[in-house]
Amino acid sequence: MSPGTMRYFFHIRDGIYVIPDEEGSELPDMQAARHEAHLTARDFAMDSLRQNLPANGRAIEISDGDGTVLETLFVRDAFLR
């Protein structure tokens, strides 16, 4: 890992199911991790709109290397920012 970065993991939650991010991404800080999660959530929201499906139960969970969930961004909120 590069100095001054941290590895963040972006797990996809769809209702009760979780798709784990096995690799993670090296980012400089939590703000950059939030931005990355927001872009992913926005893509999911657009896909849901195109397919006329609800995005209610989907979320991006940002976690650290220990597995601690630092923040959750719900796909339904992707356009509120």
C-alpha cells in the first residue's frame, strides 16, 4: 500500500445478501471512499431506472481492512447529493 493511503472495501448489499469486495481500493481518505461509493450507487440507480426496478434494498457498504463497516450509502439516495 502506498504511504498516506488506506484500503477501503465496497461491499454490495442487496436486501439480506452481501456481495463482498475481495480486493478493495487504495484511496487517500474517507472522503475519496465516499465519492467512489457514490459513483457506484449512482450507476446502480441508473440501471434500476432503465430496467424499471426498485433500488430500495441496495446499498454500498464502505469497510476497512478489519471488516468494520465505516459507512453505508443507499442506492435510493444516490441522487440526493
